[in-house]
Amino acid sequence: MKKIKISHEVPFCLLDQSREFNDYDYCLPHLMDLNEEYRNFFYKSKEMGRYIVMDNSLHELGEAYNTERLLHWVNEIKPNEFIIPDVWEDKDASVRNARQWAGIELPKEVTKVVVVQAKSQHEAMLCTQTYKDLGYKKIAYSYGASYYNEVCPHPNKDFGKAIGRFMVLSSLYEQRILTKFDRVHLLGTASPIEFGMYKNIECIESIDTSNPIMAAIELQKYNNLGLSSKPKANMNDYQDMQLKGGFWGEAFIEALNNNVKMFKQINGL
């Protein structure tokens, strides 16, 4: 199994520390406009030669960030990868965006990444094939699509979404719509045990998930099966958190270190 790159989003106060356990730095462009500390972190990452993936902030904002600002930050930072704007659970709108962005020139070192959006497994198949036909070299799959629970109607909805995404990717791989020569990114997860299932799907190249960090914020420690449910905490509400002395600060760091280590161990990464 080839090495899969992993990145865990963290609050601003842990940005520098995150380089110790993240294989690459995951950039949210709307935060580049909002926070100087965050902005300087990515300028420094660029100077250090760190691998940078820039998202379009759909998950955080409910819609992709302003196109003008996206283009500004792509041209300013020149990330290794840029996730072009997509529309939540809307295949047709996401494909239209992909057609438009296929003709937009970005710095030559930037790989454009497209996100499959769908309301069914069939739509996911069509969306994937269309992106490949358009010439995109890397394709991402979100963790939260509702149809995953239809693909895998598990009584635990979080497990159902994680297993559902795995089943969708497995089907695409079995049908050779995806092959070992493709490049796939997995956006987030509903269950941290999901990624161990991908061992024989050779196109998985990278993962981003804040799950181990959000669990630590709730002072939850992973066990050998991770967690039975997705943490309720949302990173949007904790970006400005500050570490405190005493039990909470120490307990958080202990849980964070445990969860980051266990995430890799559970999944054999």
C-alpha cells in the first residue's frame, strides 16, 4: 500500500504544532482574508516548501468562496492543489463549474481538483466519468453525502456514511471507472475507522479530516475502534480557542496526541 498523505485541521493556536503530524497543510481561503496569523502560517509553509492543498471553503460557508478571492489566493500562494468550486449534492451545477474552471488558467504548478457531488450512486458514477473526460487529474469525494446512508443503511448513521462512501469507491474501482493510475482525495470522515478499508484501492492519494482534533476538543480519546459517533464540535466554532493551563489544556493535548497516533494505527496508515 502506498503512503497516503494525511492532514488534520487544527485551531489557530496549534497551526505551528500541526506541521509535526500533518503530511501537508490544508488551506481554507476565506480564513486567509479573515486572520493574519492564519495567512502568515501559509506564507511560512510556502517558504518551507511544504505541500499545500487549498480548498474552496464550501463546507465552512455553505457555498464556494468568492471566485475573485479564490483566484487571488491561488495566484498568491500557488498551492500544489486547488479544489475548484463545487455545489453541495448538485451534480449538474458542479459539472458546469468544472467545465468553466477547465478553461481558467492557474499557475502551472497547481493541480486542479474536482469534487464529486451527487444524490445517488449512479450520479456519482456519472460525475466521476465526466470529470475524467474533462481531463481532471485528481478527484475528491466528500464524507457527508446523504446518499451514502442509502448505499449502506446502517443503524449508526455515521458508520453508514463512512461505509457507504467506501462502497461507492469500491464499486467505481471494480467497474474500472477509477483505476490505480487515478488520483483520489477523501474529504473528511464520519468515522475514523473508515480508511483502513481502502488498503486495496490504490488510487487513494490523500485524506483530510479534523475528526481526531474535534474529538480531543470534546476530551474524547480514540480507542481501538476510534469513536462510535462523529464529534459534535465544529471547527468553525473553535478556530480562536486558546490553550489554558491546568486540566483542560493538559487533557486536550493528551487526547490530541493520542487521537492523531491512534488514527494512523487504527487504519494501518
